[in-house]
Amino acid sequence: MVNAIEYGPSFIAWWSALQPSWRVSDSSAVLSKNVPANETWAALGKGGSAGLYVVIMALSWWINAVGADAEGSGIWVIVEDFTWVLQQVHEIKIKSHVKKRGTTVEESTVAKRYAFYIFK
């Protein structure tokens, strides 16, 4: 069983350590959303046991541990940030796929379906 009081801060520290260096600031607990133009999200855009799937599992353990006390735990701030990161990774993957195929996002049926397979 996960101890929510100990797990929360550990998860936040781990999540911060997974981020590209430009997201983390010593002066703020909030992770930056000012994405550099050349960002590829390579470190986080992995599939399988080394990627975002593990973060989802770890988040589910924390949510399960806090239960009804989720509102005061800070977990929803992390869930929102994870969702934002997931959207960023998705956009990069779609753009990369479309660029390789020489089509636009609107023209690419595969790109439209790619969201379902992004982390395989």
C-alpha cells in the first residue's frame, strides 16, 4: 500500500527530474510551459516501460492512495501538467509523422489515428 503523505512529494520530485532542463527552475516550484522551438520531447516521448506509461501507472497509485483527500494533495496540478506534456509529445509525434510523409495533418489519415498508437 502506498503512503500518500510520503508518495506525493517523492512523485513530484521524480516527475520534475524527468523533465527537460528548460522546464525546471530553482526559483519556482512550477514547471515552465515556455517550449523552445527546437524541443523534441525525446526524453519523455518514449513508449513502453521507459516512457509515459510508467508515469500514468505511478499517478494512478497516488490517486488511489489519496482517495477522497485528493483535493488537498496537489495531485490534480500534476495531472494537469502531465496532460499538457502528453499534448506536447503528441503534437511533436504528429508533426514528425506528417513531415516524413509529405502531407498535411488534415490530409493524413494515419496522423489522425496516430494519437491512439503514440506510445506503442
